[in-house]
Amino acid sequence: MRNYDLTPLYRSAIGFDRLAQLAEHAASNKGNSGYPPYNIELLSENRYRITMAVAGFTMDELDITSEGERLVVKGTKAEQDKERKYLYQGIAERGFERTFQLADYVTVIGASLENGLLDIDLQREIPEALKPRKIEIGTSRVLEAN
């Protein structure tokens, strides 16, 4: 894996430090393995859905936490009462922790578990002050020089 030096970006770009941190986080992968598999779906302009394949997990064994700009999904398997003797074990029964970095103003609006798929719905809610607004053009000057 390549490590990219983002120092020149820090020296010449002001206010983009969060973007550089996101790039560093993505490059390092911070322990996110390929388990459990997931999809990220764009439902509309400001709505998203994360679908995770969590076969074998119950609602009580899953925990979803929104921590500022991070979404953390944890799965903790309960201890088995009896020891099983597998001839082949292809279904993972291990716990996991997957972290997603959320963009500004993206919030979790709900989650559901059905048929082994965990759906987490997200929505971007941009504050009114940051939305584009129409500026009326007048015929006289608003500011006059003295």
C-alpha cells in the first residue's frame, strides 16, 4: 500500500485540512476489513442507504452509534452455550466494527433489520442559511460612495 504525503496540501490550502484527513483515513483503511460486506446506495439527491449483510446477528447483537461525523456499526456475537463440531464453517460468527465517515449535515434517520440485511438510512439536511438563494436585482444603487 502506498503512503501519500499530503504536507504540500497543508502548506498551500487553507480550510481543507478536514478533506486531507479524510484522504489519509481512506488510504490507511483504519482496520476496516471486508467483513461484513456492505452497499452504499444513493436513493435521491439527499438520501442514502447503507445495507450490511449481517446474517446470523440478532437486533440485540447489533449496535449503531452516530458520533459527530462518524457512524459506527458494531456486531457482538453472544457466547454459544454448547460447543459445535463443524465439518465446514463458511458463515462467520465473529464480531465486527465498521466505521463510516459522514459528510457535513448527514444524519442517520433510521435503521431496520430484515432477512439478514441491516439497512441504515441517512439524509443530508443542509441548513437554510447555507442553501442557495435568489438575489433580486434592483434599479438603484444600494450603497452610495460618500
